[in-house]
Amino acid sequence: MIDELLDGSARAIAQAVKTGAASAVEVTRAALRRIEARNGALGAFTDVTADRALAAAKAIDAARERGDELGPLAGAPFAVKNLFDLAGLPTRAGSKINRERALAAKDAFLVSRLEAAGAVLVGALNMGEYAYDFTGQNAHDGPSRNPHDLDHMSGGSSGGSGSAVAGGLAPIALGSDTNGSIRVPSSFCGVFGLKPTYGRLSRGGTFPFVASLDHLGPFARSVGDLALAYDTMQGRDEADPAQADVAPAPVSLSLDQGIAGLRIAKLGGYFSCSAEPTAFAAVDTVAKALQAERVVELKEAQRARAGAYLITMVEGAALHLRRLQTRAADFDPDVRDRLIAGAMLPGPWITQAQKFRRMFREQALALFEDVDILLAPATPCRAPRIGQKTIMLDGKEMLARPNIGVFTQPISFIGLPVVAAPLWTEGERLPIGVQIIAPPRREDFALRVAWAVEREGVARAPVAKLEASIR
Amino acid sequence: MNREEFDPEALIDAVVPLLGLTLTADSRAQTALHLKIAAGQAELLLSATIDDEAEPAPVFRP
């Protein structure tokens, strides 16, 4: 029964704990056993917080014994990308250098919010160094692997988050997304991911990458869990100066409105070129299920991607310049040399990119006067093999690393909320994701559409069928 | 921009001392490659028509 719970939703676990059908300690012990059994093959976790998890679970069971009301995520395991501060651990952010930092004195804001709702932290997750990655590979900790095919990438940079959720190690994980780092692992690992509006969730207590573009958000195997995690984490935190001063807007209770009243269109132009046919087929499948026949264009997306690319290089370089000066040999070379190049770019390019960002935002807002949801591929292909350097797009061999985020970068450039929904093709082991994109601060629209697509059975996020030896 | 004439090696030579960096041969070659890629992205971006009055995207709120 516990195994079935761990394969199910966080909400089902909380319900079982609340009714006494399972104790939080039983669930936590089972989750920790799973992590121990599977993590060697998956490489999803870099730290397992077993003692902390068991203490939290015992406190939840004690609260139930006393008759206290339990939170909506009572007893549900969760884990976070290792750029989130966890009290007592160094915030390594995928790097070798950061693990020499002082231990974090307190937890990141979002970790505290989930724990306040009863969720049980079980550990920290592998990621690409300093979040500058789309592959899920890490030069220091090894790759996080795709649970649906261990020879393939999990996607990055929140690779451990995708791997942990798809591998059944936790029903909810947190990640960050600067250019696609939630949506890419969601697509490759076949789980739901939410990148909220820029400024919606606090980044307090996390190691940054690109202040202009950094977002945090959840991964889950169901839209209901994704929405509940998002609702739980909303709230004002003075520690994040970019957080918008807006009231929490819970979405869970609106999911069953589905697509009623929503105008949905596919993105054409830039978003209908330079990908494998399976990426467009996935979008078509979702559009068909939603009876969305319109195709609209978000003009200048290619320039938007260029702007995101350059801002990322320069802000990343500024963040890491001192470490590049003193610890260059301790970086992952693939990350280091992009950062060094970023330090050398002319200043006017970045001001131009930030000006263009505002113009592109205005174009998107104009488009949203006529449509509520835009559909686009999440990635141009299914997960490549680990170590694979190139992918074939439109018959041309292209570098994999810079091109995996070709469809996610223009969207996060202007901070739009997106749900990545995973689709499966019969006969294929690996999934591919579709971006469900909404206007700013309308996470409810994106989640309602994702919920409708999940309910129709078009998108789904099953736990991977792992070989018996690593179950 | 004249990207054809852009010499990333010359840029690296000029700014490495200014930035206080030391590059290995491997790192230098990869940095040059990334500079070329960035120049391509910048060429596209800089060809956009942007008004003098255009404000950068808002983030800072006093």
C-alpha cells in the first residue's frame, strides 16, 4: 500500500496520513528506502536529509494524535534542487566551489512554505553547475539520469528534480528556470512542471544565476499536485526584491473550470520551425484535444531568444567573476568558458537586450488581448543520449546544449507563466513536453488547460518502470 | 556590427588583463567559440529598431 501511495499523488498521501490509513513516518521511511535503492542509478539526489525527514514525520504523526488539523500536504515527501538553502547544508548550486561555503543558517522561503503545509523534505537534488545547463549533466556529481531510459538526459538544469519525480522518489520537487530549466526536464522526464510569472514566487534563500530572468517553481506527476504546491508557496517575502507585491491568488479550486471560456491558439512562425516532427505532433495533439484550431504568431521570438542568451551570459559572468578570477580550474569547463565569454561582451548589447525585452513584452500583451493560452513545443526533441553533443533539427546537425532551450527562452525572457505538460507516443520510451503559456499572473489559465488535457488522458506523468535491480 | 571582421582572439588578449583572468589554451579556444556565437546573437538583436525613448524592462522598484 505504501508503494502505491508513493507512486500516486502528494494529495493522496496527505489524505492517507490525515485519515490514519498511513502514518507520516511509514511514508517517509518508505520514501527514504526508495531513494537509497534507486538513487545510485538515477543520480537525482546529492543530499538525503533522512534525520530531518523522520523528525518532521514524527511531529506530523504526533500532531494527528493530538487532534490538530494537518496541512494539505501532510506527510508528502518533497525534494529541492540544490541551489535552495537548507539549514545545515552548503548550498552547492551544482558546483564544486560552493560546497565550501558556510552552511545555510535557515531554509529557503519556499521550503519553509511547503513544510508549513506538512510536506516532508527528503533531500537536495542534482543540477547543472550554477544552473547554466539544459542537459542534466554535472562535472562534479555525475549526471542525473532519465528514469524512462537511463542512457538519456534528464534535461537541465533542474535535472535531479525531473529525475526524482519521474523516478517515483518524491511526488513533488522544486527547481529553478532561467531559460527553460523547469520546462526542459519536465519534457525530457515526462512530468508536469510550472514556471510561474516572473516575480510571483519568492527566490529568497536560493543561489541566483541571472537576476533578470530567474524563476522558481514546482514539478509534480499531476496537475492537482502542481497547483497545490504552487498555492502553498505563494506569499510575500521581503528577501526577494523582484517579487511582485501582489496578493496570493490560489488556483487549485479553479482547476475544474477546465477550458471554459478560454481562447486557445497554437504558436506558429518561430515556434513551428527547427524541431523534430514529434515536437510539433505533440502540440497538434494537445490542440486537437482542446479543439484549438487557431494559429497565431508571437513576432520577434528569435530576437527575444538572442536577448535572453546575451543577458544570461553577462549577468552570469558578473555573478561569477571573482570565482572565475580565483577558482577557474574548479568550474565545469562547459560552464566556465561561456561565463568568461560573457564577461567580455559590450555593455550596449545588454541595454539593447533589456530595451528589446520591454518591446517584446508589449507585443505579447497585445497578442493576449485576443487569446488566453498559447501552445508551443517545450523542447525541439525527446531527451538526447547522455553525452550527445548534437541534435538533428530540420535536417541540420545542431549543437545540442545551446539549442535544447530554443522554444523556452523567448517565453521566460518576458516572464510569462507556463505549464509544461508531458505527452507520450505509442512505441516510444521517452516523452516530450508541450508548453501551455498564459498571460502574466494567469497561472490559473495554464493550470486549468493542463488539468483538462490530463483529464482527457492526453498528458500524463507515470512513474518510470525501472529495472527490478534498482526498484 | 561587422561580424566578419570580428576577431575574438584579439578581444580576449585585450580584456583578459582588465578582467583579471587567466585562460588555459582549452579555455581560450572555447571562450573564442562562445564569443562568436554571442556575436551572432548580438547581430540579430542590434538589427532591431528601438526608439531612443525606449525604456529597459522594469525590475528595480524604489
